[in-house]
Amino acid sequence: MTIIDPPGGPDATRQGRPADPSAADALARCVSVEPAKFAAAHWGRAPLLSRADELPNPDGFTDLLSPADADELLSRRGLRTPFLRVAKDGQLVPAARYTGGGGAGAEITDQVLDEKVLELYASGATLVLQGLHRTWPALVDFARDLGTALAQPLQVNAYLTPAGSQGFATHYDTHDVFVLQVDGRKHWRIHPPVLPDPLEKQPWGGRADEVAATADGPAALDVVLAPGDALYLPRGWLHSAQAQESASLHLTVGIRALTRYALVEELLALAAEDPRLRAGLPFGTDVADPDAIEPELTETVEALRDWLLRADPAAVAARLRGRAWPAARPAPIRPLAQAAALAALDADSRIAPRPGLRWQLSTTTGHRVALRLPDRTITLPGTCEPALRTLLTGTVTRVGDLPGLDDDADRLVLARRLLREAVAVPA
């Protein structure tokens, strides 16, 4: 964790942004250039191909998810939709073709049936394991570390494609991606965007003809990814991929970055506070008549301009926080181990901030301190602020060393509260 003091000085709101040395390592696994160069030359601008021999891990990405791991997910983990999608000939296969009940005591009907998956995969279908940043331990940790490095929420999917098959036709994504080739080889053809920086509400299907026409032209990048290779694609760049002489497994890390349009959306939401913008149109206005609408449009634009010039950055930031913070979960906690640590807590116990937790710390009226978390706000006595600051911005803290409190009894009360609220974890 780090503390960031705002312009108001050290007594104003403080906020925590997760920081961990492993974050830099996670990004280094995906790009072959220094972070500053990646940010300046590629982030949101241009693809980047990084070959395995340019990246730091000689074993590639099999530690994150191997073919054997994928088989375990498909056969022994009680996987349910939508954690699996299946595509064949460019179309999604209806889930009913590969799901059903799981037998006695597990009759829920949307569970993945391994024998049905085998039938589809053997006939050339691509399997898409979704949401692995929530279901597979190595990718839970990797996504958190990479998300910290990028300061953006992530999602991770895996694509298993039989030899010679192509799961999807040429398309673009509405979020940036890292492609990490785990096993096998896959031929990628990359074309420039038909719509630069598309929003989530602007999927490629609405421009299918433009996409198809552009895909028929020369590729900006025509490359075969081998195990350990990585590819970065900004949103909007067209791509298609075909497995080569053997089956292919790759990970796609989707980066769900906020855009300036998100600022526009939040500004417009806040504009509802302006009475001029809430006013109704005049009685009898023919909204289909441009001449009738023109004076109302002019007055509305003027009112909106006046309001935007008075917009409060703090209010906009609060709304963006409500979008961004819940999208990136902190590190998982172990409820049983956490409860046991609570029961055994003493002054010599050591606790640490929960990795990846986003927070803001601010003083309130009545000598209180507010700890704002992604889903709630905890209010504590003002005397707890030095201890909170020490814990949240540190690594490991002995409970008996928490500063600002009168005795170990008070320190234990605070430590128990932070463990119970999943703000801290046992070290």
C-alpha cells in the first residue's frame, strides 16, 4: 500500500492504492519493453509482440494454467455456465449441448458435462474458460498483480483450440488484451481498427461489413505465437487466430479500463442536480420538428455548459470510485483461517493489510475517522488513525506495536475489528 496526500495536506482524505513488488514482475511477463516505453508507445495505441526469449520466465506461462489444469477444470471442479463457452465455425454453441445435472446431490442443470465437452472439442470446437481470475488460484494472484501494475481491473479467459481450428471470425474487442500463448502454436492476423477506441456499447457486430472488408486487406501484423510468446492488442484492433499443427492453449487478459466517456456519463448523471436541466419542454412542443426543438436545444446546451464549468472533481471522483473499486477484487481471504486467527489474537500476533484492497482514510466530525472500502465505510474513533495509517501503508505489523492507542487492550480491539472486516489478514 502507499499513501497519497491530496492537495489539502496531510489531514485531508488519504487513499490507498495497492502496491506490491510482484506487480512489476507481472507486467514484465507480458511485455518485452520497459513500462515507460510500453505506456508511451503502445498502451492504447499500437500492438506489441513480445517473444518468449525477450521475456523473463523461461518456462512461459504453464505455471498460470497448463493443459492439465484446463482438463481438471473441465472434469473435476463442477464448472457451471457461464464459466465455459464453446464456439464452432464462428458461432457460439448453445449451452444446453454441453451442460446438465451433476448426479445425486448436484442436480443443478447448468453444470459442464465432460463427455459432451469431449464430443464438441474432438469435432473442432474451441473451448473458452471464462472468469479464471476468480476460479483458478495462480490466475487469481496474477490478475491481481497485473491489475495493480496497470491500475485497472482485469478479467482472464483461456482459449483451447483443436489443431487447425479457428474459434471466432475476425473481430475486435472493446477492451485492451494481453494474449499469452501457453501451449501449441497459433497464427494471428491483426488489422487496424475500423473504429478506434470502441466503447463497450459499440461491439464489432454493428460494423460487421467494415470488419470483413478490412480483414480482406493486408495485415498490420501476421505472426505465429509459440509457447511463451505474448501479444498486446489495444481495443478496436481487428484480429483472428487459428491453431496450427497441434492444439493451442492461450490466455487472454482483458483490461477493463475506464474511458473519458465514463467521465461524460458521470458528469451527466450529476447534471441532474441543476434545475435548469431538469425543466420540462414547453407545453405542446413538437419534438419531431427540428425548428421547434432548436431554441430548446440552444438553451439546454448553454445550461449544460454553465453547469460543467462548475462541476466538482471530488463528486466525479466519488462516482468513478463506485465503478472502479468493485471491479477489481482484493486478494482472497481464508474464512476459516481468519476466524482462527481472530480467536488466537494477542499482542504478539502479526497482521498485514489485505493485498489489493482499495481504501480511503479521512477524518470526520466528532473526532472520528472514516475508512472507506469498495463496498462500505467503517467509522472508528479518531485515536485509531495513526494505527490505521501504519497498518494500511505498511507490510507486516505486530499488534502490540500499533501506534496512537493507550494500551494493548485497545490495540487488540482494533486488530480484531480489522481482521473481522477483512481489512487485515494474519501475517
